[in-house]
Amino acid sequence: MEWIKDGNLDFLNKRKVEAKEEAQKSVASIIAAVKSDGDEALKNYTKQFDGIDLDSIRVTEEAMHEAASRVPEQVLKAIKQAASNIRAFHEKQVPKSWTETVKEGVVLGQKVTALDSVGVYVPGGTACYPSSVLMGAIPALVAGVKRVVLVSPPQKNGWIADGVLAAALEIGVHEIDQVGGAQAIAALAYGTESIKPVDKIVGPGNLYVMLAKKHVFGDVAIDSLAGPSEIAVVADETADASWIAADLLSQAEHDRLSMPILVTTSEAFGIKVEKEVEKQLQELPRVEIASASVYKQGKIILAADGHEAAAVINRIAPEHLELATRDPHEIFDLIHNAGAIFLGKYSSEPVGDYFAGPNHIIPTNGSARYASPLGVESFIKHSSIIEYSDEALQANGQAIAAFARFEGLEGHARAVEKRMKGAVIHG
Amino acid sequence: MEWIKDGNLDFLNKRKVEAKEEAQKSVASIIAAVKSDGDEALKNYTKQFDGIDLDSIRVTEEAMHEAASRVPEQVLKAIKQAASNIRAFHEKQVPKSWTETVKEGVVLGQKVTALDSVGVYVPGGTACYPSSVLMGAIPALVAGVKRVVLVSPPQKNGWIADGVLAAALEIGVHEIDQVGGAQAIAALAYGTESIKPVDKIVGPGNLYVMLAKKHVFGDVAIDSLAGPSEIAVVADETADASWIAADLLSQAEHDRLSMPILVTTSEAFGIKVEKEVEKQLQELPRVEIASASVYKQGKIILAADGHEAAAVINRIAPEHLELATRDPHEIFDLIHNAGAIFLGKYSSEPVGDYFAGPNHIIPTNGSARYASPLGVESFIKHSSIIEYSDEALQANGQAIAAFARFEGLEGHARAVEKRMKGAVIHG
């Protein structure tokens, strides 16, 4: 791992993965093909990219039940408990409509409504992520979205992974399409014979999925653009170096570009963690991926004190932040840029990845500077409410008309003045 | 205006203005130039596009005070009252951090923090929109954003309009840069010698501004992509045709592509409104713009009853919606896609454009399907909080590890199991 002892955080400016122009062109042409050829294009690309001849894009109820029956009982139980925790947490996020009489004759407010339809992208291929189904779809269901569609590429055996289908069944999502990549995003945005278009697309995916989401943004809504993910751990010598090393590795095993970062006030502790990482790394099944992450992206950053550690974290704006110091709440109060904050030495990051309840779809790559984890608010919107009485309009009409006229918008002024008693109509 | 009597809303599919590839290339090259040449590029483009030789990009305090002194007293008063109303409304939107012990040893929550810095784009050129300053910046200030930057292109006289500077002074925004177009967006996203980069860029602009916002999206946050705007009025014969016509025209005078829409259950009333629109149109200073809007974009849609009217509105998802029927609340309850809803015959749209308090930066072009007006939540983000005790980890560790292992993420399982007492470490 790279040691940083001088506070130089220039590595942050190099985090972004720039998409090659070739990839962008390829995504644009996939989207154009899906727009014009619909399902046929989806099948062609699935053949080309996933090596699968699709009979039908939609997964049948029967296939879902069969898939669930192949998932071990213990895992089904864990999925059920996780779903329940995730639902409970997100139910606390539901905003309420309100109106208020702010002055005599003036009612203002907000009407909160759910989106009509959303698409959730679940990564596939060699992986099987039922947790992505729960994290992507439950907030939408809690928000009250009527139509929740899952898309995921088929695996080598020609099907979406059993666990993914089992998780969908558990939470009551029944519209599942076996298609991935940029072609799936295009189908969700513009529709095909099999897939009706949606209002918003969420969920992480590979570079092509991300480029496609950016491409369709504006025609439909998307969540944030996912990039390489990070864990930052602030720990001191009161923490167990072996636990912290394991947490760093849990992030490292995701992806070669994942960035595991230790921020510590103790050089001795940093050395211990580094040794533990190197030891545990060799025993991991995904040693190859984790090694690339640890050795090319891993950082150990020395900070003079808690304040400096917090300042470093706020610059990094990590997706995941663990605080495993003597008094984690002290640093917690200083943090303002982090996706999910794990407090105390028992709050290992995987507790949140699967189970605790908060979402695991979290802003990556420094975007916690300006974005939040996926949540119910990602699936609702609100309308402003304005109700003026006759009296309120008479009382304020002159000011409104003066303002409008000053902006050169005479039609605006007149619309108000027409309603005013005894007003002079200009023009 | 075009009459639609058969419920065919195909015009909605043609609303989007497709950007020409040429415009996209031009925006990409402007952004690249600002990235590499900084202020020099900003000055070159301002010379090229606005015809102005800029000495300095930043507006001085002195210039702001001088500008404010040239604004009529009545307008300053209206700006002050509007600012106060807008502040009061947005203060109701501020979300609170929370934590809760959801089970023995399990604390979950959300920490709400403001963005560090934001840029507000204020359209300029021939127009002068102090209301855009109030609507863009006040929610950011209420959210607690420390650095709020305004950018606006200089007018022909070489300065940003007096009213814009006066509004900024009124609300306490002092970092104002005279630069517009794609170059301003690039400067806010990537920084120059004069302009430090921001975390988020908001505010409407022309096609180039919109393309630039889409281009930089992902490196910084943006609000939605503004397109042509709409007003839809649902009115019946209890409304005053002349008032409704004036309201439709207040939208029409904005832009040739603005879409004024009347939805009514009464053909006779529709005919009256149409005649009134044609009459009042001729008396408007911006008759040329308003005519293009009315005759090319304007619609009168006949609906069988209130339910059908609401269904039409939900398909349109208009930026502005006026309900001027016998019982506006009856239709209000059926509406789920609209940016701002004006209830009752005295609630003319300009009341909200300037004064009432809710934001006038509202999703356009049907994006009220999935987006909300600009608000405090546009300038905050939250971090999830997860705190598990030793006991909570022991109680749930097995389920978490089983779930992780099922997903093929052994490192995740081990990070949890390391903390478990008497657990078998696999692998």
C-alpha cells in the first residue's frame, strides 16, 4: 500500500476513469439500434455480448419459483431478514405532503408523489447479487412506485442467477427482463416490444452501463453515475489491526479499481494493518482482484490528530467510512462528506452491505461531496402548491406586477393586474 | 391554437429539442479550452459570444452597490419581499439529521449536511432576471452552503444587469462572475484562476448551457436539464376566459418554444379563451415571441370530465399547472405529475414566478414525471449511519456472512466472522 505522510492528496485528482471515445461511440450505436429495432436488437446484443440465445426476454413466474427453490434455506432466511431491515429503514425516509396557511389567504405547500415506474439494473455475468435487488427495489416499493422492473444480464448458463430471482420473489417484484449492458438501459429509457419505458433508471453497472445512463439522462432520470468504490477507515491503536485489514480487503475484493484507505494517527498501527492485509490477502479466493486493488490503489495516510483525519476524509468523500477510534463520535461530528458511516469497531462495512438497513448503493468516487445513498427520496418527487385568495392577490398584486415589468415580462404583469380591482392596465 | 378533441396526445413525443451534433462538438471544445486555458479562454469566449472585452471576471462590491442604486425603489421593495417569502418557504424544507436505536445495540440514522459550494447560472444577454438569482441562490443559502457563486453573461453595455446584482446584494451573495454560456459551466466544474470549482451547478440557460451541464455531469452535480417550459390550465366555464388567456400568454411570452395548454370540459369556454388569447396577444410587447408560442405550440384539449382532465395533465406533467375550475381541489387530488400547482382563479402563475415563495426553477418538458422544483434538498446530501454493538454483531453475524458468501464475496464474510466469538474462519 502507498504511504502518505505529508498530507498530499493529489491521488484524488486521478481517481476518475475516463471513458474512451470508442466506448462512447459504441454505447451511442447500441442505444440507436435498440431505439429502432427494439427486442430484436436486445436479442442480438445478448447473443453478441453474453453469448446467449434468448427465447424470451421476460423471466417467467415459474422460472422465478424454480430458482428460489435452488437457493439454500439459510441464505433465503438471510435475504428475508435483510429485506425486512431494509424496508424498516427506508420507511423512515418517506416524506409527507403538507400545506400551510402562511398568511391570511395564502396557502403554500408540497404534494409528494411516487414516480410511476422505475428500472433497477442488477449487475450479472459471473456475479450473483441478490443484495442489489433488495437495495435497488425496496426503496422504490416503499416510495409507492407502482411498476418496478429489474433488468440483469443472463449468466453463462442462460439464466439470471437464482439468488437474484429469489430476492425479487421475496420482495414481490415480478417484471424481470434478462438483458444487461447499454442495451438494457436503452430499453428502459425508450421501450421495446417487451419492455415498456420507465421514468427513472437506478443501480450500478459496468462502464458501458454508466455511459448509457449518462447518454439517456434528460430523457429519463437516473441515479448517480457509479465509479470505482472506496472504503476509508479511520482507526487508531485501540482498534484490532486484523479486523481493520479484513475490512479493507472486503472492499478490495470487489474490483481492481476499488480503493481501500486507512487513515491513522499511529504509524505503528498502520504498519501492523499493512502486514495483516498482506497476510490475509493471500488467503482470499479473489486474491488476484484484491491484490490489484491493494497494491495499486491502497493508501495508508498518516494524520496528526482527529481533526486532520476528518479533514482528509472530507476531501476523499468516501463511499464507505469506518470510524474505529477510541471515540468515534468525536470524529463523526467533524465529517460532512461520506456516503455511509460505520461507527465503532463492531460496525464492519459488510454489516451495511447486506443487512443493517441503510442502502448499499452509495455515491462513489468522491461524489458523496454532493450526493446521497439511494433512498425513498430517489423515487418520489414533489409539486409545489400555491393558493392565493382574492384578498391576498389584491394585497400583493402591485409588487408582483412591478417585479415582472422590471424583468421585461409585461404579459406576466398583466395576468396579475387583470385580477386586480381598479388596476390600471398598461400597454 | 391547436384543438385536440380525440384525446390524442402524440404531440408530447415531439416536445424534446434534439441538440445538433455540431452544438455538442462546439460545447465539448469550449469545455476543453476552459480546462486548459482557464481565464484566458473565458475572456476569449466572452469577446466572441457576448462581444465584450472583460477586464476582470469578478464583479466588484462597488459595482454591485452602484447597480443596486439604479434600481427603482418599488422594485427593490418587491425583491426584498419576494426574497423574504422565498426564504420562509424554503426554510420549511430543511431536513434534519436523525439517529434511532432500532433494536438493542443497533443504531441507525442519517446525517444531513450541506454541499460545500454551488454555482448558480443566471441567464443574461438581453434579459434581466433578478428572480432567477433569488430562486437559485436562496435555497442554497437556507441549506447552509458556505460558498454560493453566481455566473451570468454580461449585457451589451459590458455589465451584468443592475437588477441581478441588486438581488444578489439583497440576499448576501458576493461572488459574482460575469461569464455565461458553456464556458461558465466549464469554469464552475473545473475551475480557472478566477473561479474555484464548485460541487454542484444549478439554474436554467440556453441550449449550450444545457449541453455543457450534461457534459460535466458526473464530475460535478447538476440540477435537471431545462428545456422548453409549459403552462397547463384546467378551467371550466366558471373561470374568466380573459384571465386564463392572460395566464397562457404569460408563459407564451417567455420563449418561442414555450407551450401554453388549456384543458377544458367546455368547448364553448375553449373558444372564448382562444379568442381572448388572440386579442390580448396583439397588445403584448413581446408579441412576436408569444405568437410563435401560441400558434405553433399552443393547445386546447377537450376532456370529458375532471378525471379525464387529470389524466391528460398527468401525461403532460407540466412545469406549471393552474386549476381554475368550480372545485379545484377535486382535480388536485388526482394530479401526480406537475411541477407547481396553482389552485383557484386568483392563483395566477406569475404569483409563483416571483413572489409566493415556492421555487420557479421547476422541471420542464415533462420531467415533472420524475423531478421536483429546485429546493433545499437540491443543496444537501445525507450520510447513512450504522452502529452495531458487539452483541448485535454476534446476533446477526452468521446471517450476514452466509449472505456474503453466497454472493461469492468471501472477504466480506471473513470481515464479519473475525469479530465473532468462536466462529470458524473458512478458507
